Amino acid sequence: MFSGLWALLCLSLVNGLLLLVSYIASNIFPQPLSEEEETHYLNLAARGNEKARAVLVEHNLRLVAHIVKKYEGTGEDTDDLISTGTIGLIKAISSFDPKKGTRLATYVARCIENEILMHLRLLPMAGVAKSRRGKYIDR
């Protein structure tokens, strides 16, 4: 059960990253979903529809790119931050509960930021030091 969920998360992550890279390369993101569309896809995703989850991820990638811009001055590679933010996006869509009264974009933004902040906090613990030029080197 757990390994299947982990494999599903990894596949969703790879799919999300491929979409994000293609959107960043072309500098065009899909438009955010309307409230009705968002509710429709959230209901489908809650019933296990993977295509609905993919649509939700795809239409919220713009939010990942926006939040990553806030952390450009950290010295961390932008691609790493985008990958980490996409993981936060996927986790957020998987755990979102509309019954709690929070909008999806608000919840997703917080999850993306938390995932990036955890990533940045773990860098020193992973034995990575920052050189003077802002690149990370192994200790």
C-alpha cells in the first residue's frame, strides 16, 4: 500500500516537473481554473481520478513559479526550488480538504512555501556549505 502510494507520488512529481519545465521554457502557463472547474476537479480527485489531479497540478504551476521567485536570493538553484515547490503542490492537492473553508490557492501556496523552507533548512544538515560565489559544495 505504502510503496504504491510512493510510486504514485513519484510519477505525479515527474509528470508535474515535465509540465513545469515546458511551461517555463515557453514562458506560458495555463490559466487558473474557475471556481466551478476547480470544485469539479477537486471532487473528481477526491474520488481517486488521477487525470483530475494532473489538471489541478498543471493549472497551479504558475503559483509554484511565483513563489519560487521570492527565494531567488537564497543562492539555491532555481530548478531545485521549482522541484521542491512542485512536491509541495502535489502534496497540497493530495491533502486538501474543501470542507475546512480554505481556498485551494491559499492552501497550496502555504504548502509550497513550507516545502521550500524545509528544503532550505535541511541544506546545512545535509553537509552542504555555500561557497563565496553562492554555489553549494560538499563538505
